Amino acid sequence: MDVSSNYTQLRASGHIAWSTSAPSLRTFYPAQPRTYIVRSLDLSQSGCVAMLDAGIDRLMPSRFNLLPTFKPSNITLQTSPGKGLGLFSPNMVYPGEALFAEHPILVLPYAVDAGVPLREAYDDMLSRLPAQTRQELLYFCQSTGAHEPTSAQHLISRITPFAIPLSVPNRDSSDVEMHRGVFLKMSRCNHSCGPNAVWRWDPESFSLILTAIRYINPGEEITIAYTNVSLPQHERRFNLRRSFGFRCACEWCTLDHKSVLESDAARFFLSTFWDSPSRPSFKAWCQESFYSSDTLILDHQRALRYIQREGLETLSSALPSTGIHMSDTIRHIDAISMCYAALEDIDKFAIWTRRAAEEREAFNVLGPDRKLVFSKWLSNPSCCPVWGAKKSTYLRG
Ligand SMILES: C[S@@+](CC[C@H](N)C(=O)[O-])C[C@H]1O[C@@H](n2cnc3c(N)ncnc32)[C@H](O)[C@@H]1O
């Protein structure tokens, strides 16, 4: 291990396998021992120490964009029944509103060459953090009620990391792209099976951004999903227990037995919606007169009701045409608007097209092209390519 004034180089010796209690850390045996660099990144007062594969370290930009600034939302840390501490919003938050952005304090690879002396690396990393940040990390472990951590490695492994992708030198290194980011504030965000916020990694500012996906009332807890929330309760429970070691106390997991069955059925309906063979495609619905005018509309409206009831605004799926991921809420609204266009129902087409534009606007995904298309359709609905597509079948029928 070579130590210089501002960074530490760790060379995997290729034969010492360090065990670690970190649940998410994997060790592997690469053909050539890898070299890792441990160094501080100049990001914020809380400090940030990264342990990176030397190839990845070379690709790290020397500067990052400033943290995006948002309306100060004064997130508070409070007790959440059955979940320890959690993040709460004292203010009303709107769907699509960014809650906060945060730099990591530690960045580590997900998969580390088994020859790396991890214990030394973790000691080194912690010693480089400001004393105040180290204190906060310790407080994090104490407040979760667990035993005092016995080492830096133990302490770091206690904190649930977020998976952040970093640029890798080439496609062959894609297996080492994913890193564990440890965050002081974000790591307090609890899980819910109907979360009201989502997070995303912003490589330009090297930060995690938390965004509301529905209205969050003053005093409400901010939650994210730690697991696939479209699964039935017993599978979510199994996954949360296996990966994070807790039993979920969210409002969907504490329902009575009958309501859990209803919730599972709704989640199944939503997760299989786009591939369900029993539902006609839009084209088939337009062409076949035996499909009643409201079959598809009622199904999409039911999906929107379930999304709201189950708190599943987080659901998104790949569009078959482009493969691009889009919010399921937007997809259902678009589909209803197209059905009304096909039926030449001017009033309802206008209502749902406006809703499609508003939903996109809230989440900043209403590009100028789409905005123009919507305004054209609203001023002259017959411009919509599927205008009358179902009605003409009726007339033919
Ligand atoms: C990343 S921490 C979240 C902050 C933590 N509650 C605290 O007091 O610092 C994850 C831990 O919080 C608790 N937790 C998070 N979501 C929960 C939920 N839905 N039900 C019960 N416990 C939860 C579990 O103990 C879990 O291991």
C-alpha cells in the first residue's frame, strides 16, 4: 500500500480474501489484481472520500456542477412509528417538486477485488472525513438502536448505501460501474410500499436528487422504495428481510388480511397491464366493433385509481415503440386521451389531453415538440392521427 500526501493507493495482492459484513459488498477474483485509489473529493463541508478503481478514478471530472438549488423545504428528522427515525416534510410538496440534493460522504465499489485490505481501506477512508461527519455517522448507528460499531468497516457496513453508477473506461469494465454511495441525510429516508418520492443520481453535480411523485402534505413522512413494490406483499416482505433485515411497517403492509389480498390483486393488475393478452390493443379495439366503446377507457381508469390507492406513482415501463421508460400514470392518461380521440369525443379528449400535458409539465418531461403537438390537437382535434378511428368502425359495423 503506497501512501502519498493526498491519496492512498491500494494494490490487491491477489491472495488475501477479506471478509466483510457489508450486506451489499461483493468480492471477486479478477485475472489481474486491481489497483484502487482512496482520496477526498472536494464537494462539500461534510467531506467526501472515494475508493475507486484506478481506471475509474482517472475518469473522474476535476470539477462538478454546483448542487442544484431548490426551494428550501426544511426537511426534518423525526421518529416514524415502527421505523426508527425518518425524513419528514413540514411543507406542502407538489408532484414533481425536487425535495433536496445531496453529495455522498463515502463512495465505494460494489464489487471489490478480494485481495484488497478492506479493513485498512475503511479505516483510511473514515480518518479522512471531517470529525463532525464521523460523529454524525456514529450517531446514525446509535440511533438505529444497534450495538456500537466495533470498527470503521463495521460502521460503514451498517449504513444502507445507494447504488450509483460511475463512468467506466470501456464496456469490458461495465461490471465495476456500480458503486455504493453513503449519504448522511438520504440514508435516513425510510421505505414504503407506496412511496411518495423517488431518487436519481445526477452525475453532473455528483449528487443524489430526491423528487416528490405525488402531493406530500405538511408533516407527512417522505419515503422511497427499497424494493420492487409491484410484487405481492409476501414477496416484498421476503426481499426486504433478506436484503435489509427488517419487516415493513408501512401502511400497505399493516392492512388486514382481506385488504392485503385486494392490494396484491391491484398490484398484479398494474404490473401485468401492458402485456396482458386478455386486453385488446388500441389498434384491435379501434378495428373490432365487438369491443364496446368504453372497454379500454374503463381499464385505464381502473389502473389510475389503483395507482392512486396503492401509492404506485413510482411505476414506469418501457414504451414498446422506443424502449424509453415512461411513467405509467402518463401512459394511462395518454391512452385514455387517444381512446376519446378515436371516439371523436371532443370534450373528453380535451380534458385528458390537458391532463397529459400537465402531468408531463410537473415532471419536467414536456418537451417543446410534444407541447406543440398538444396545443395543435387542442385547437384542432381532427389533427390527432387517430381521430375517429373507432367511430368509423362503428359506422362500418
Ligand atoms: C436507511 S435506514 C432509514 C433510517 C432509519 N429509520 C433510522 O432511524 O436511521 C433503513 C432502516 O430503517 C428501518 N426502516 C426503513 N423503512 C422501514 C419500514 N417501511 N418499516 C420498518 N422499518 C423500516 C429499518 O430498520 C431499516 O433497516
